Amino acid sequence: MILGMSLPAFTALHVALSLIGIAAGTLALLRPCASTKAASLTALFLATTLAASVTGLLFVSLRPRLGLGHVLGVVSLAVLVPTLLALYRYRLAGAGRWIYVAGATLVLYLNAFIGVMQAFGKIGFLRALPSTTFASPLLLAHLLLLVICLWLGVHAVTSLQPGGFPRPARARPTRPLRVADRWGN
């Protein structure tokens, strides 16, 4: 038992937190701080990723040896500290924008990296995929994941404005509407 939950229930909670974090993180990097919904999505991403990292570390109590997932969980927690500070303390001012995007992209990648490892270790048809002379399916999946996360990070940093506010829409000049404007003249 972990935290008063059976092992299958705790594992299901951990997996659900991880999957929600991956989905919310992908959406948050696609539309960073574009609205209050995006801010809520970003908070959900960071909270579930933090919770998934912490719950993942609690699995050490079952086996007293550290695995790759535990190391990546510690790295994820270490990266989350400056990421959260950049977003909530410094409001993406100055270098905070780059720190937030780099941190959010990295923790999303680490969370998804472990998800890919777990999928190839636990899902039968993925485990049974044959390796080619070029590379293994696991390596190809990780390369694809890396490319997707890098693209999300570049997209986020180019669309995110300092202060966390969306880009202002182009303002149309305000002038009184003339009769000629109504008729298209």
C-alpha cells in the first residue's frame, strides 16, 4: 500500500496524472497564455506533472533501487522549480519567458519519455515489434517524441509574449462612420 491506496489503485492514479499532464502540456505549449482557459490549462499541466513526478518517486518504497523513471522524476522536479518561478513569480518577464518555455518543454518531454518507455515495456504488440537494421522502434519513437517536443517549445516561445498576455489584436483606427463607408464608396 502507498498512501493508503492499494498498489493497482495508486498505479492507476499515477498513470492518470501522467496522461493528463502530457495532454495538458501539449495543449498548453500550443496556446501558451492566450486566454484564461490557456492559463488554467497551463496550471493543470504543471500541477499534474508535479503530482506525477512525486507519485512516481513513491514507487521507490516498493523496490529500494532507483530506476530511470526515478532519476527522470527527480530531474523533472528540479526543472519544475525554475519553471514555476518564471511563470508565477516573474510573470515571464525578461529571461522568464525562455526559462518557462524551456522548462515546460523539458518536463513534458521527460513525462512523455517515461510514457513511451512504459508503453514499449507493457503493451504486447509494441514489445513485439522487430528491430530493423536502421534502428529499433523504441528509438524511432523517442526521436519522434523529441522532434515533437522541440517543435512545441519553438512554437511556444515564438507565440508567447512577456507578461503572459496574448499578442494584442491589430487595432482598427476608430473614426466616425461616414455615409460613404456604409455604401462601400
